[in-house]
Amino acid sequence: MYEIKPEIFSLSNGIRVVYLHTPSQVAHLGITVLAGSRFERKAEDGLAHFLEHCIFKGTTKRKAFHILSRLDSVGGELNAYTAKEEMCVYASFTKEHIRRASELLADITLNSNFPLKEIQKEKEIILDEINSYLDSPSDKIFDDFEEHLFKGHALGNNILGTKERVQGFTRDDLQAYVKRFFTTENMVISFVGEIGRNRLEKILEEDFKNCLPGKHKEIAEKFELNKRFKIRTKEANYQVHAIVGGIAPNYKEESRRGMTLLTNILGGPALNCRLTLSIREKYGYSYNVEANYTPYVDTGFWSVYLGTDPKYIDKSIALIYKELKLLRTKKLGILQLNRAKEQLKGHLALGMDSNSGLMLGLGKSLLLFNQIDTIPEIYHGIDKLEASELLEIANQYFSEENFNELIFDLADN
């Protein structure tokens, strides 16, 4: 069994660090902050994502060009992402450049000064990003589904925000957001690579010593279930796009592992998942059909997405309902269950084959749970799942009265 043994320690100022030594010429370092879009206040929707862009635009010691060139000039990469619950700034580089990478990440996360000219340019970039997103119904439908599912809650806000919001953001807004969230106990540093722990700790102590003190943020606004919805709008161009889904377990619920396994059986990445075998292979209705499960700290949701020709949409949705009913009514046999478990464990192992992805996952786990599950613990949790337990989970979450639908029909020409 492939095993990882990360170490967890704290810097003298309280920043938590997860460290994994791996023999590789390439190293990965990330700063993950509990500052995702769900923490935005009223009239701030889109601010976290705007900050993710603007954080690269200048510090008290560097201009934008020097930030972008610092790692690129030695073949490294600098990147960032914003999610509903976390924001992450990270870098990949050859191990001899650890000092360069650490100092740069500290500089942009702690010392960004958001030059007005650069902020205005970045607004235009994000407006173009919003237009690109609006021009892609296969992407837009996922965000619209969450907007309806979490209506009235911050989890339903689009991470990109709106054009009006983005145009109204100021340097003061950015600085206030950084001050609220980029604090010692609200961030985690994660590292994967071939650098000794003592050396890394010394480097991080020096580079991040000026981080603002601050408590770990708590989820303030709990989600309460909204009414079921079935919505059909005209927004597609060549295919009809559809999502069926509903509420699912949160990160902390024991049933999350069972939901992960059920979703993998239903429409995971394998070519032998049930929806692919039925909708794509047997009937040829859709090129792309997939099932997903997204947990958050206090709730979660599952979804099935497909894009298809208008004449096949009703038949395709009927097949989705059929497969979901089978999971509710027909218990998996011993052989089916064991194969499904081994497949899921294999997918998890493949996901850990990327050191960059591993670094991001370790940072998020420590940020949200203040712990890292070992591979044996994860596999043990999968192995102990029973067919009767999966049946209970399927009946709780795949019950037809809890289904929601969002369909993008072809727009009128």
C-alpha cells in the first residue's frame, strides 16, 4: 500500500504547517487561507476572487512584472485559486529555489499594496472572465444549480461575483479582506518535496514572521434547506444541458465516505460507472455524463450532469432517475461492493500521484480539520462500508422527493 506520512507543526507565531518529504527534484509550496467566497459579507460577492487576482499586482517591494517573473525566470510556476471555503496561493519549483519561492509567497500574501492602476486593469480581466463563463453553458449550469440550491445563502453566490460588484470594488475593500482573513491561525502552509524539515521551518519562520495575528474563522451562517426546484430555461447553444441533484453529507458526517462511494459507482471517472454504461454506451445519448459530490463544512450536495441532443434529454433524465432508484432499492452484492471499494481506493491513489495536487489537498485538510487522515485510515473507512449502510444513505439522499433539476434548453435563434 502506498503510504504518506506528513508531519504537522506550527511556526512560533501560530501558523500551522503540513510537511511531506518526498524524493523529487520538484517541490511544491502553498498558502491556504480560510477566506473563500462564503465568508464574503453582503455586497462583497466576488471580492475573494478579485483579491486572488490582485494579490499578484504589486507589493511594497515588487511591481507586478517582478512578481510574475520571480519564479518564471527559473522555470517555476506561480498560481492561485478561490473556492467557496478556501483561497490558495501556491508555487511549484525546483528544490534549490525554495528560498525564492517561500519569500515570494510571503511577500504577496502579507505585503500586497494593490496599485490603483493595476486594480483597474484586473477588473477588465475579470469582466472578460465573466463573459467567457456566461458564454459556456456547460460551466454556467453548475454555478446556477448551486445558486438555486443554496438560494439566499453565501454558498449560493457565484465565486466570480457580478460585473456591477467587480466594477465597484476598491483598494480599501481588498485591504480590509486581507486584514480580516490573512492571519496566523486562519492560514495553513503546506509543502511537498525533498527539503529537510528543519531547513524549511527556518525559512518559513523568517519569511512569515510578520503575519498578522488572528483567530481561526468559524462558519457563522448555517445553511437551511430550501424548497425543491425544477427549472427549465433557454440558455444553451447546440446541446441541452441538465443537472439533477440535492443536498448531501458535510465534511464531518460519517456518511460522507458512503456518499463518495455511491457517487463513484453512479457516475465517477471510470468508464464502467453505471451512468456511462447506460446513457453513453448502451443508448448513445450523451458524450459527457458525470456524477459529483461536493462536501462543505456544514452541508454538501450531489449532482449528476449531462449534455445531450434535445431529442434525448427526457430519456436521459429518466435513465438517471432509474439508476438512482436502483441504488435506493437494490442492495449491492458482495462482489459488486468489493469491486466498487477497490476502484475507489485506486482512484484515490491515482489522485495522490500528483505531488502538486497532494500539497493542495494536505493544506485544505489541515485548514478545515486540523488533522490529516493517513492512507490506512482512509482505506479502513472505505473497507468497513456495508451494503446495508449504502442503501440507507441512498434512501436518505437519493430520495426522489429531494431531487432538484436545472435544464438549459436551446435558446431561440
